[in-house]
Amino acid sequence: MMLPDLSVPAHLPPIHHLLGGHSIQWNPDQLELEVSYQALESFTNPRGTIEGGMLCAMLDDVMGLFAYYANQQQAATTINLTTDFLRPCLVGIVVTKCRFIKQGKSILNIESEAWQNHKLVARSTANFMVLAHA
């Protein structure tokens, strides 16, 4: 099921576009979000694989979108993020998947995964703090 609010580019942060984010899939019943990113050659390190920081940015982006839309469109900010890199990631499509570990009133504990060619390349967990309405 596509998430209608996310299909409007004005609702997506600029970093989402820079990272090549597209194909947003939302499952409201399971509270799961899947976003594909286009990992570009400009994201590579000297070995020709995707720089770890770029994968972290993709995982942070998908978790930030998830935090906002799964928490009744309340803004939230990353307060910490831990990433495990499991195998090299190459130029091409990276599919990220995201879900809650625990949802509190002010702190959201979220996990995400990055997949390429049906292989897990990185896993991340993060805590987000829900921000007060302005």
C-alpha cells in the first residue's frame, strides 16, 4: 500500500531526494515502512563500495520518515543511531525496511535494515525523541 502523504515531494526532506529515495511502501496494519534508494557511484569509497556513512544516512532517513508517519505525523529527531555493516554494498538499488522496537510517548525505538539483491547489507537501531508541536 502506498502512503499518500509521502508521495507529495513537499513532505519529504531534501536529503531523501539526494539519497535517491523512491518507491515508498507503507503497511499501516503492521506499522512497517519500506523505501528504496538509488546508491550512486558518487556514494562510493576508494574500494568502489558504498560509503558506510551513506548507508547510515539512508537508514536514518527511512527511520525519520517512519517516526513521523507512524507517530501521527509528529516530528521526531534522532538522538542516537547504531549501525552494523554486514557486507559490502554496491552501486544500485538499496531497499530499506523499518519498524518499531518500542513506541513510547516521548521516545521511539526503531530498527531498520538495508538490503541489496535480497541480501542484508546493514542493520541499524536508533532512538528518536518526539518533538513538541510548535
